[in-house]
Amino acid sequence: MTSSMAIDILRFTQQYSLYSTSFIFAIGTIGNLLNILIFTTLKLFRNNQCVLYVVTESIANIIQLTTFALVYQLPAIYQTDPAGSSLFWCKFRSMIISSCTLISFSTICFSASHQYLSTSHVFYLRQLTTIKLATFLICTSVIISILHTIPFGIFLEIRSSVCAVFNQNMTNYLSYFYYPVLSGFLPVFIASVFSILAYNNVRRIVRRQVPIVRRRLDQQLTAMILIRVIVFIILTVPYDIQRMYTYIAKVNQSNLLYFAIVNLIGAVLGTFFNLNYAVR
């Protein structure tokens, strides 16, 4: 009875993940492509450094959504998960997901910090917002994110047709640093602080002699970034907590029903997390 229920839950989870990921991939790809088109063609945004962060995030999001779609579409097509038999795909998909996650999250932080600097009443801080600095930060983020995926390529293994990390040191890193800090608390904290500071700066702009067009643009960009950060926090924190629990509690198939329930919860929270890459 318990085994039958667990199998039913796992089947439902698989179907749910397939359709939800496909839907998010469709709307997310369209939305991110529109972002790239709008922010690169409109003259109003052309000389704004914040646009460079938005476009970079959109590109990373498209790659991320495509990878997520393949992760769930390929098993549905071939009736088996290629990650359980192909070591290349096992490692490659995780490396892409990890790098795109860090690139996307870092650009959110850069956008918030840029908006704070560009709306500051301190002239020196406003001078820091240059295309050169934005390009440097993005290139640095991309390089570090790619280098960070090397341990995934080394420690991911296939055992009993399961693609996972079995090395205890790497598991500890994922449990206690990657999910709670690097892709969790740290970007959430940085983005939150700078978006709030930027919001306070924009409220003071009214008192300064700033051209109306510039004032409205700053207000619109700040509002957009603030909303993005709020959504980012809501969608990211629950999923990171669930992933931490999965690694710390060492959830496996020895208790199939428990494994199935945790898997279902992870799929639902994963859906909300994936919306990060579709919402802008």
C-alpha cells in the first residue's frame, strides 16, 4: 500500500514537473527575449548601465530555462533519464544550471547596487556608474561562475542509474554554503539592502534639481528593480531551504514514501524558484 502510494506520488511529480517546466520555459523565453529587444532598441535606455545587467540576466535566464526544459523533456521523450546513463549530461546540466544561477543572481545584485549609486545625492558615487564598471563586473561574474562549476564536473557521479554528488565534502559544501549562502542569503541580502537604499534615494530626487525625464526614468527603473528583488526573495528562499534539508537529511529511496513526498515538495518549490528566470 505504502509502496503503491509512493509510486503514484512520484509519477504525479514527474508529470507535474514536465508540464510546469514547459509552461515556464515558454513564457520565460518570450519574456526574456522581449526584455532584450526592448532594452537594446529603445533610445531611452541605450546609455543606461543598468540595462546591461538586465540584458545579461535575460540571456542567462534563457539558457537556464532551456536547460531546465531539457532536464524534464528528455526523460519524457526517451522514457528514461539520460543523466542516469550519460556521465557527460549528468555533469554538464548541473554545471550549466549552477553557472547560470550565479550569473543571474549576481546581475540582480549589480542592478540594485547600480541603481543605488546612480540615484545617490553624492556626486562621487554617481560617477562610479559607468559602462566600463558594468562590463567589468559582468565579465568577472561570468568567469567566477564558470570556474565555480568545476567541482560539479569533478564530483558528480552516476551510481545505480542516479546522477548525484556522493562525495561528503562536496555534499557539505552544497548543504552549508552553496544553497544557504551563495545562492541564498548572500544575494538576497545584497539585493535587498541596495534596492531599499535606491528607493530612499529616489524619494529624495524630488527635492533635487533633476530633469523630469531623468527623474521619471530613475523612478521607473528603481520600482522595477525593487519589485524584482521582492519576487526574487519570495521565490528563492523556500527552495533553498528545501534543498538544504534534502542534503542535510540525506533523503534517499530507502524510505520510498518519505522520498516521494520530499520530492513532490521540492518539485512545487522548484516551480516557484524557476519563475525567477521567467519574471522580470
